[in-house]
Amino acid sequence: MSQPGSDGGFALRQLVDELGAQLRAGAERLGDLPQETGERMARELGLVTRAEWDALELRLAQVEHRLKLLERTKPPSL
């Protein structure tokens, strides 16, 4: 390991600082992307939108409700 104040420690600190700056700049650029570009990227990553998730939750709740109704009105077994 390098001693505090050595050139290796300084170089490592510079590298960490540069990487942090690049990550912040990249995150800022992502915020500048047009809406459709962000949506396209989300699609390519296989992500769903909030509206799609909400619609799926509603459909699942409807299916569960119908299943409960069917279970209650089950005909007597022979």
C-alpha cells in the first residue's frame, strides 16, 4: 500500500475525482434527453411505464375478483 501523501495515493485520488465528475456529467446529460429518447431506452432495457404497470395491476385485481366469485358459486361436487 502507498504511504499517505505519496504519488500513488495522489494519482488514485485524481482518478476517483475524475470518475466522479464523469458520472455526474453523464447523469446530467441523461436528464437533457428528449422524453421519447428516454422512453425508447426504457423499452430497449425491457422496462415498463407507470401507466402500463397500473393497467396490469388493475387487470390482475379484476382476475382475482372474478376467481373469488367463481370459487363462491362453485357447484356441489358429485
